[in-house]
Amino acid sequence: MKRLSFILLSLVLPFTLLISCERSGGGKNRLQARIDSLQNKVNSAYKPGTGALMNTIVQPHHIKLWFAGQNKNWALAEYERQEVMGGFEKIQKYHKDKPEATAVAMIFPAMDAVEKAIKEKDESAFKNSFAVLTNTCNTCHKALKFEFNVIKVPTTNNFDDQSF
Ligand code: HEC
């Protein structure tokens, strides 16, 4: 009896597997539908535009960087420099296919010079490299036909609630 049921089982099992494989075709379609719906979600997720990244990250930290350096607050200056850098990195990350992602590399040498000046706590090198940095902001704006967005070395600190 045991043997018979074993034989029966070994005859029936391959068919059962075959049928269940056939059925999983439906599972495959469901999986594809799920992937498509997730892809749609990813595509419509919020990505800050270049203008928003400039306004909310690059510009305010560019200002703070200047006043930190002016006050020889090198720890804060380095922090602000990294924040500015974070803005540029987000442009590379979120706007890969746009001209600004390629153009952004032009700012890196100036950012490096600022970093060196901060490390060396060199006030005049800081001033000079910050001026070059600011010019390069405008070089990029010109290159991308946003030449009317003109950046200058700040004269007034509009972050009055923060100690520099
Ligand atoms: C990769 C090139 C590039 C570099 C480098 C760059 N910008 Fe921009 N910036 C842009 C582009 C492109 C826009 C316009 C984006 C838009 O509105 O779609 C812009 C816009 C701006 C704006 C205008 C925002 C507004 O709504 O008024 C400010 C402010 C700004 N940038 C600040 C800076 C500062 C400060 C630096 C340097 C520390 C800098 N940018 C460096 C490409 C660049």
C-alpha cells in the first residue's frame, strides 16, 4: 500500500508542478504591474529643480561662508563650504541629463581653493578664492544663459540671528 501511494505520488507530482508553473504566469504579470506602478511613483517623486537648489542651498550657504571666513570662524566656514558643495552635488544627482550637471564641474577648482584657504586659516587666500568662486558662479550662469542671475561678494549679512 505504501509503495502504491509512492508510485501514485511520483506520477501525480510532476503534473501538479507543471500546472502550478503555468499558473505562476499570472503571478509574473502581477509582478510586472507592481514594478510599473513603482516606476511611476519614482518618476513622479519630487525632485528639487536647479533654481530651488540654488535658492535654498547654494545661495544662503555662499553668504554664510563669506561671513564665517570674514570672522575667521574657520570651523563654521568649512561647514558652510560643505553645504555649498552639497547643493552642487544634488545638481549632479537630480539633473544628470541636463547641461548644469556637466557644467557644475567648473566650480570645483574654486571650491578646492576655498577649502585650502580654510584649512590653512589664510585670510587673504580666503578672500581671493572666494572672489574666484563668486566669479565662477556667474561664469556658469552665463554659460547656461542665466546671465541675469548675477552673484556678488555679499556686503550685508542677512542671517542676523546666527552668530558668526
Ligand atoms: C552648474 C552651473 C552653475 C553654477 C556653478 C552655479 N549656478 Fe547658480 N544657477 C544655475 C542655473 C542653471 C540657474 C537657473 C536655474 C533655474 O531657475 O532653473 C541658477 C540660478 C541661481 C540663482 C537664482 C535663484 C533665483 O531664483 O533667483 C542664484 C541665487 C544662484 N544661482 C546662486 C549661485 C551661487 C551663489 C553660485 C556659486 C556659489 C552658483 N549659483 C553657481 C547654474 C549654476
